[in-house]
Amino acid sequence: MVRVSGCGKELKRICWLIVAGLLGACTPAPEFTDATGQSVSLRHFAGKPLLVNYFAPWCAPCLREMPRLNALAEEGEIAVVAINYDPTTSAELDKMAVQYHIKVQLLIANEDAKLPFPRPSGLPTSYLLDSEGKLKQTLVGELDQLQIEMLKATSAK
């Protein structure tokens, strides 16, 4: 058995702190913050297709499509999240959910997130990701029921 002096123990502790720090630095930053202030990553939705919808409360087509997105999420085949396009806070997201009857999870995109899709230039814009998080489809404009049925068919493939 080898004895480790006090100095050796301290060196070992420092080495483990360095390793832990390096491992923490390798962990990707969370992409989103939810209405409760918790961090959310796209990995939370792995294993199921995900529809990421960018919206704004001043966007009439965004608000018109929200009941259809709520219904799609309730069906459970495709996970649905909505990202507020404008800068906001978690508390404001919570108020928006109540005011506009939004039942899908509302998120704030973190600026330093590495997402598999670009920030949209027009609203509403939706991105369909497959169960592995890869971009399958980009839809710009209000989603009608026919487009939602096509999304379900696409995600089933």
C-alpha cells in the first residue's frame, strides 16, 4: 500500500477539480429557458418528432394557428414548443400562455444556443425536427389543418 502525503492528496484533489471543470465545459449550453425559468435542451425531446414554432403576440397569424398547435400537441404524436420571437422574460411567457390560451410549452431561445435551424426572418415559422433532432422541414406562414396533417404524415416516416 502506498501512502499519499498531505501534499499528494491536495494535488490529487486539484487534478479532479480540473477534470470536473473540463467535463463541465464540454457540456453544451441549454438552448432554451421555459416559463418557470428552467433550462431546456432539444435533447429533452429526443425520441419523438418535434415541431418548433416561432411566434409573437403581435402576429395575428401566429395567434390564429395556436389552437391547431395546441390540438397537435395534445394528440401526442409530435411534441410542440413555441418560441417567442421577441426578447421576453419567463414571467411574461406565463402571462402570454394565459392571455392567448397557449397550452404548448413556451420557450425563450438563448442567444448562444447552437440550434439545427436559423432564427426566422418572418412569422410564424415552424421547424419540424425528427426524433433524432435533425431538421426535416421548414414551414413559413400560418399552419392550416391540411399542413398539420401533412406534418403528421411526414413525421411518421
